Amino acid sequence: MKRFASLVILSLVMASSASALQWGVRAGGSTIFKPSPSRWGGNAAIDIPLSEEYPTSLSAFFEMYKKDGFTTIPTGLSILYKAPLSRYGGTIYFTGGGGILRFSGPDLLTGNNRSSTDGIITVAGGTWVPVTETIAIYGQFRWFKRFASGALNEYAISFGVHFPVGNE
């Protein structure tokens, strides 16, 4: 967790030159639907603009899923690229990056509790559509995979609110 906090602080320092740009915050509910068992949870992300010329941001994310003794907590950083969804409004975005995943739960073969912290790679895509001038709703699909022997692909769907922070 200290490494993640250090990366977020470093990204804030790097983004200080783009301080006039508008940051974004996303928060909502999520579910990992594959692999079984499916787990419900929540997510939050802060999007920090990197450039006035290109629609890219550094996105720091935190997610947590729990069910039946299984806990999955992916956190990390990714580069977010966004583009207009249509001329009528909305935004579509794609991200790619990495981080760490903390897992704990019963071993499916032995039933004993186990836990691990592994690196992950992740990609995501989604869209947000404005509801008012300051709030939008979003939907996102995320894929991630742990850097661990025998790790499975994990898939999550998220829905929630997006709102800008700062000046545009």
C-alpha cells in the first residue's frame, strides 16, 4: 500500500504542470463475474490530466470485492485516453496499466485460508454520459490478471457516477 501511495503522490507532482486542466473522479459499484464465485464490491478512480494537447490522464484506481470469505483488492495506475462519444455528448475511454492485487480466501482444494499480494496488468474501457453539467453516469468493463503461477483472467463490470474536479 505504501508503494501505491508513493505512486499517487508522484503522479500528483507530475500533473502539477497540468493543474489548469480538469481532473475527474469516478466512484461506484462493481462485480467480478469471472472466475467463480462472482463477488460484489466498489471502485473509485482519480483521473489526473497529463497534457493540454492530448486527451490523456493518469488514472489511479482502487477496487474491493468480497463474498463468502473471498476478498479481492486491485489497486494501481493506468494511462487513460478519452474521446467524445458522439456529437450529442458523452465520453468514451480506454485505459491500460498495472498495479497490485491483494487476494485472500479459502483454497478451493484444501479449504484452508490463504492470501497473496501479486502484481497485475489491467485494461479497461468505458463511457460516461452527462446527467447534469457537473455529474455523469458511467459504465466500465475491466480485465486484469495477476502475475502468479496458475492465475486466471478476471473480469469486472462497474457502474457509478463521474464528476469533474477543478477548472476546465
